[in-house]
Amino acid sequence: MSDLISDGKTKVVWASSIANLAAPTTTELNAGSDFTTRITPDGLKLDPSTADVDTSSLASTFDTKTVGRVGFEVELTFKRGSTAGEDLPYTTLKYGVSGYLVVRRGIDYATAWASGQKCEVYPITCGEPANSSPAANEVMKFASPMMVTSSPQTAATVA
């Protein structure tokens, strides 16, 4: 048995439009902006949370629960760039901008989008970008908080 290593096996694309979240097309994904190389190694934060619902009753002698609403806390940390192309995340992901964050995991980053690949599609509106404090021996960075605006497809299949 071997473990799957995540280094170099994640791709993150910002797309302006996706018609079917469960089946984004290669055309839609290739038309998006590939921000993978601008995200810091620990900069992809897509943390789900599931609320619990109390299902016990007055007659219960044991607390029972079931699953409730799901939510996501999303924040991406980017390296700033010295050219317009390298700084595209900073100039694109401004307050109130909406689009789709698409994440593919477990396939080499350089592999082209292809039908049948699994990915995650999150409808997003961006919050206010936060510039990171300057630090010695570090690149300039900023964090983009993102709000998931409707149900994402966390097990989408590329069409």
C-alpha cells in the first residue's frame, strides 16, 4: 500500500461561468484562470462544517443527533507577482467579484483537463482581500476570503 502525496497534484482554476456545476466542460475550465502556481503551498483552505440537529425527545435517555446544514469556510492565500500576469489573482479577486472556484486533486498539476476527471466546483463571491504583513525572507502575499453562495458540487465530473 502506498500513500497519495499531494505535492504537485492539485489544480485550482477561477472560472467566470460554468453552466452545469456537476459537469463543468473542458472548454469552461480551460477558459478560466489557472491560479495554482500563485497559491502558497498551504494556501488552499476549503474547510467544510456540518451542523448537528438534536433528534432526542423528552422520553430520551440518550442524546441523539443527525446531520444538519453544511457550510464552507474558504480562504486562499496567494503570492503577489511583479508582472500583470503573475499578479492576476490580486487584480481579479476583489470585493464582491463572483465566479467559480474549481479544484482538482490527485492528478499531476500539468495534466490537461479531460472528460471523466473528478473535481470540486464552488460558486463564490469574494470578500475584501487582505494584504499579509511584510516579513523578512518571505514573498509578498495576500489572502482572499471567499463566500460559497449556493450549494457546491464537491464530486463533480468534467464533461
